[in-house]
Amino acid sequence: MTYEEMCVMLLKCENFSMARYGDGEFACLLGDSGKNCDGAEYFTDLAEALRTVLRSKPTYYLGMQPLAQNRMGGRINKWLSDEGIDVDWFNADIIHDASIAGKLGELIQALHDRKVICVMPQHLKPFADRLKAPHIVVPDHIAWKFYRTSYTDLIEQIAYTGKDTVVLYCAGLATEVMIHHVWNDYGDTVTQIDLGSVLEPYVTGLPTRRYHKQIIDRIREQA
């Protein structure tokens, strides 16, 4: 899966699901304590849910963040090997790299004629409004603790919006579990994309990642 391939599939209404595993997801499922860079806690039940997802050997697209390999590649590879999990991982940073290169507009254009649902915090509502998309609000940092409510709201919205809906996620560590459950329920009748933190600099103007600063600077220069 490349960024260009993803955009083409969206334009052709070819449904797919893609989940992204970064250092936070792997730290959590490997049993580390603490929080990720966004302040999302590594809850033990979330860790087990993430392990269960990968143990099921899903057939949708799975992305691994290069940073995760750089920071804990040995531990990740050992766990995957011990569990008998052999995944053809794509680069989980494809959307973020496109954003750095000034190409995020290609994704927005590819979504133009698609039915979209946004699963993201309240502060990202302007993005949902721009797409005229229903917005399933998830809490910052503790989205996992409201998982059941959020998932119920999402599947009700999918049922209403119908076949070929595109679900866009910015729901932190809960995203991968939600994508998996929607996949189990709907398969390739819908598309699911984990956007991670890519929208933050465009909507809030605040850098939650180091690479966001150059994007914010570019936006200001173009204003």
C-alpha cells in the first residue's frame, strides 16, 4: 500500500481497510506501563484487545511506523515471531509523509465524492464539517474507556450512511481495535483509514509532532 495507491482506490470506490501500528500501539500491547506521546494511557484491557487483533491475523492492510521499529524493533519482532504472526507491513507513515510533501490535498480530493464518517475528537470537528461528514466524537486521551459507546454510535451511523462509506479515524490507540471490529462486521463493504495525527496542524495550528512545525510554517507562508 502506497499513498498513491490509496488515493486511486478511493477514487475508484474500491473499499479497503488500513490500520497503523506505531510505537504507542506496540508499547501498549507489549505490556509497557505509562502513556504515549498524546497522553493516552496503556490500559491493560486495551493491550489485550490489541494483542487479540493481531493474533487473529487480519487480512486488511496493516502498517508499521518506522519509529516503532527504530525504538523497539527487537521486542516487536520477537513477539510477532513467538505468536506466529507474519505480516507484510506497509509503511504506516505514508499519509504523514504525503502531508510533509504538501500532497494531502490529493487525499481530500479523492474523498470528494465519497460518503464519509469521521471518528475523532471534538477539536477536529472543523475537518468533519468541511467534508459535510457525520462526526462520531471520541474523547481526547481516553477514547478507549468510551469504546463501547463510540462503537455503537459508529455502527449505527454506518448502517444509516450505507454501503461504500469511508470511515476516517483519529481516535488514538482505540483506532486499531475499532477498525478490526468494523472489518469483522462489514468487511469490504466500507473503507477505513487511520489518519493518526495528520490533521492536527491543519485544524488546530498546533504541533503535536515534530514534523508538524514545518507544515504549520508552510501554511503560514501560503496564507
